[in-house]
Amino acid sequence: MSHRPHSLPIVALRTALILPTLNAECDLPAWLAALKSQTFLPDKLLLVDSSSSDSTVQIAKDFGFDIHVIDRQSFSHGGTRQECVERLADSELLIFLTQDAILATPESLARLIQWFDDPQVGAAYGRQLPRQYADPIEAHARLFNYPDQTSVRTRADIARLGLKTSFISNSFAAWRRRALLEVGGFPLDTIQNEDTFAASRMILAGWKVVYEAGAAVYHSHPFTIRQEFRRYFDIGVFHARAPWIRREFGGAGGEGIRFICSQMSYLRKVRPWAIPSAILRAAMKLIGYRLGAGEQWLPSWFKRYLSANKSYWKQTQPAEERHT
């Protein structure tokens, strides 16, 4: 199949799309249909599959993807993506998507990569819209974190935005390979937030990070309270093991308070009886984060129990043995 419609002027950079998968058979029909509808398609398509037990690999192969299969236990958010970066040495732009992030419009890819006409843009990410049938708590999280206004962030924005300066999501993001390698690539051993880690280094090195609201995917999750707790425990671990990020960027500038106020206002309008659940979720996220941030005081077995990413604890060494 042709990966680039000839009628559309596009950034003259060799582009690859990388899709990590695990048992994505049910997700792929809609995902591939959305990709096929794009006004721009990358030069290369790479599927990195964690040894799926369904027909994921065959479906993607039939569509035109190159296939790279890895052992399921060897997957890591940063290490696996960095392996893809190294495999795609002839690609100048690298677009990452996840199997549950469905491109929302035919212009999503084109609008994302247009920013790389600016040689100072190191990374760009798109808007994430709530999936169909998302409940109000799930929907609000996406609407708050992914607004309808595009923004360009640089080191000069740190004083104003704090940690939000380098916010990015590899559920739908594009990276200039040269910029990514210049800052050391994705970290090999992070529990999650490999995207924020790399974007933070880019910001500090003088690159721009762009949020393009016109490039959108449908992507959200109906997390339970327990799942929210585990996710925020892992975020706390991430910040504990990359303390330089908070030293350089500071806090979130009251973002948590703004989120809760926005959420309460939103729920009062659309589903007021969900407010107690939202308050409980906020409390559990805070507790999870604080426990994760203090993970050096917790025994390994307990950290595995609390974490959403349990395989990480089998791959990593104790925090006190790591260089920070």
C-alpha cells in the first residue's frame, strides 16, 4: 500500500509510526480504519507486539506493518520504545500511538506533524478526547488535561506552568529523532512517564514541545478507584526515581486544586450524584502518589502489590542501588 498520498504537501521528513500492542485483535479494525482514512500516512509502519496470543500480528502484517515481536515480560514503557527508536535509524520523525487511541479525524496525523517545519520543535502531541460512552468522571479528565487550545512550550514557560511545561503523552505523540537522541532518548528503566522524562530533557536543552489541539484521538479509560490509586502510586515512584524533574520544573502550580474545582463544577452540571465518588478518587490518588513518592521506605513485595505496573519490579533494581 502507498503510505503517502502524493496530492498533499507534507513536511519533507521521513516518518515512521510505531504501535506497541498486546492482544489488540478487537481494537485493530477501528484503529486501522481510522489510520487508513488519514490524509497523511507515514513512510513506515512498525508494530512492536508483546507476544500476543490472538491474531494481532497477522492483522497488522496484512495491513502493511513491519513486525517486531518481543517477549511479553520484557516490555517496558521506555525501553521498548527506545528500542524502536534505534531500529528506525533512517526515520527523522517518529509517531507513537497506542492500540486504544483511535485517530479522530482524517487530518489528525497531518496536523500533528506540520509543527516539525519549525526546526526548534522537538516533540508534539495531540488532543485526547473521551471515548464513546465515557462516564462524566472519565470524560472530564480528558477535557481538562487536553483543552481545545493549541500551545507551544519552552523553557521560558517553566516559571508559569511548572510540571505542566513538559506534559506529553505517547498515546499520541511525534518526536524529532535527532532531538530525542540528543537528550539521551527514552529512559530504559522508568516505571512509566517515559514521555514526560524525555520531553523534560528537551525543554531544558532548548527545544520546543507543542500541544496541537486540532490533532485528536479518542482515548480514555473507565478506571476504578483501585486502578486510580495504583496509577498514582506509579507516578509517585516515577518522581521519586527522577527527582531532577521536580527540582528543575517545580510543582504543578496548583494544577491539582484547579482540576478538583473544575471537576466539581462539571459534575454539578451533568451528574451531581457522582461527586462523592470523585472526592474519594481524589483522596486515593493523593494517598497513592504520596506512597509512591516515599517508595524507598517500603518493602519490595509491598511496592509490587500497590503498583499498576507489576512487571517493572521484576526488572528494576532497588532504588537505593540506582544512580540519581
